[in-house]
Amino acid sequence: MRAIVCGAGQVGFGIARALAQEGNAVTVVDWSTELIDNIVTDLDVRGVVGHGSHPDVLERAGAGEADLIVAVTHSDETNMIACQVAHSLFETPMRIARIRAQNYLEPAWADLFTTGNLPINEIISPELEVGRAILQRMETPGAFNTGVFAGGRVQLLGLRLDENSPAAGSSTEQLMELFPDLRVTVVGVQREQTLFIPKASDPILPGDDVYVVTESAQVRRALDIFGQETGIVRRVVIIGAGNIGLYVARALERAGGVKVRLIEADKRRAEHAAEVLKKTVVLHGDGLSPAMLAEAGVANSELAVCVTNDDKVNMLAAVMSKGEGAQRAISLINERSFESMRKPLGIDVLIDPRATTVSTILQHIRRGRITGLQTLGGGQAEALEGVALATSPLIGREIDELDLPNGVALGAVVRGDKVMLPGDGGRVRENDRVLLFCNTAIISEVEHLFRVSLEFF
């Protein structure tokens, strides 16, 4: 596939890297010579310096032969016009744009992004994606990562194993012997900086980050067995009243049953939040102030959500909130190098908007074969849900004897409301949803398992 990525920032870099690793011909466009030089040096991609929405720049980038354009510059308007130009002048078939301003996404303007108006196939909103990710983490307390697949029937959980966990020191085989009714598949383990697929006899150790697949109905039991708390969240403190903070607060207001207090340092933004939120208590002040945290009731909260536009403030606020008594803390980060600080600082969940956005975009790019996708372990692995079509080599194979490439593990096979885990037996049938955990380096081999005809592109 030939792809153009407009924008060489963090999200653009992540998308270009993922596409290039899969053997696609990628051209990155950005007005910054420095960013283009960096991305061409680090990745096997072509770079074009220029404005991403200018026709001559897109022509030099190869828009006339491109199968896909992904516009993820910092300007919503540039992203929208880039897709318009690609469609109108070059007939680029697939057009994806990142749009951050929520005004564009109001239901009243739903017809804006259609072929007859602004011809964008898929809209990606980082704030909405991150907001949804935070809400999902709230539903699975104790998990540092959560992915929902097969229409909500199956979940992938990232669980930190401590020495008090009943599963600590056990292999997968032993785990099934100890808990024969447990419906769980261990698909990946991250030990220090290495992410690998464990064999049935490999022990999982305290300090490991373990990725498991389970039926949604068994999530609470899985959390218990892996030593994670499963308490209900009833009191939440949100630090930061930007788009993400407001999205989460509004969602919690709609859900009901949760008391929310929001802290915002900027007076104008705090006043705006107070106007649009009906049940949330909005406080104007510093989220790093112990007095302000106390006023917000963080000592009695089950969760602190730190989502300002400053990574360091978010991480410090998370640490301070837990120090003041919050049971758990979620921190938003944009700088990938901070991910290694999660465990030492005791932060329960770090959410990277770039990784969330990249996962969503890749899922749309692979539409027709891949129906769900999440990047894991800092980009070392992916969880993919694909539909087994008639041409798939998986069709007719025994679930327990699938000939999967090295570096790929089966999580589950879903047929209607029936969830089949490894060990359940049965064969893969056409239109089954298959959830796989795989090393990112061999993603093209995994896509082959869900292959469709070349006419797809």
C-alpha cells in the first residue's frame, strides 16, 4: 500500500513507523525541515517538506498514486483541506483526518464529513479516544491496560503481578489447575523491557506485566486472581478541565452514581467547565496544591484522573493524589520516555494519546480484515481482532492446533455470543472473530491470516 502521512509530529511519527514496518511505501509531509530530516533518518520513509494541504506538495508526495492519506497535523483545518484536495484533485480512495476541536463533531453537523461536503472517510478525535480509554480503565480497576473486543464479549487486560497475587510464580498450566473454572488466556508477559509470549510451562513472576484475554463476564474474577482490587468507583477527582477532562466529567454525569470534583488552574477554563457541567463541583486552583487536593476530597476518592496539558504536572499530581489517599491514579502522558516511570512512581495507569490515536487509525486502515486493534507494550506488540473470511487459512482448523507464526498467540475465537478460548476445542468457521496477540514485527504475517482479495484497496 502507498500511504501519505501529513504531519511529522508524535502521532504522525507513530503512524509512519507502523505503516513502514509493515512494508508499505510511506511518504511523510511536514512544513518543518527538521522534523522531516529526523523522520527520514529514523524510519524507512520518504519525506517532503511543505504544507500538507497544498496541491503541489501533495502532488510531489505522490497523491495521484496513493491508496491512503492520513492527515494528523496540529491544525484541524489543514487536515480537513488535505483530505479535500486529495479527493478532489487526486482521487485518493481512503482519507483519514485528525480533528481535535469538538465543535466540528457536534451531532448537528453530522453531514459535514460526507463525500458531497468534506470527503473524509474517518474522523479521529484524540480527546474522545483518550476519554473513552479512561472510562474503560475505570470499569476495570486494577488493570493498567484494557482492550474491548468482539462487541464487548471479550476483554484484554494488562495486569501488574505483585508478590501477594495468587498467580505469582505459577505457570499457565498450574494456574488452570489451581483455578479450573477460570476462563483466562495468558497471551503476553512484559518482564523489564522484554515483551514475550509465555509457554504453558513458563512461570509468571512478581513484577511482571501480564496480558490476559478473558470473557467480559469473568473480568472481576480475573482481577481478583491476579491480585488486583475490584472496588466500585464512586468518588472521582479530575485534575485538568480541557477537552479530555470535560469529556470524562460529562460521561460520569450521564452515567450517574459517581461524585465528581474537577480542579482547573486556569480561571477562564474553570468558569467554562462550571457552566457546562451540571453536577460536577468545579474548583479553581492548582492541582499540585495539597490544600486544593484536600478541598477536592482526594483523600476519600477511589480515583484521581490527571489530564492537564503538562506531562510532569499530571505525573506529580497522580503521585500526590495517591499520597493524600486516592486509591488509584490515572495520568495522561505524551512523552513516551516517561512510561518507564509508571512502576517506580506507583501510578496505576499511564495513557498515551499518541498510542491510542495510532491504534484507532491503524484499525480503520485495515478495515475489512481487522475489526479491532490495540498497540501494547510501548508498540512492541498488538492485539488484533479479525474476521475469518472464506479465503483465510484459519478456516476449518482446530482452535487448539492453529498453525500460527512464531510470535503470535491465540486469545479467543468468538462466534455470535459464544466465546471459545484455547483448550475449548472446536474449529474456526467462516465469519468467526479471532483475537490474536502478536509481535509488531510480524504484523504482515498476521494480516495474511485475515486476507481478502486485492480489490480491497
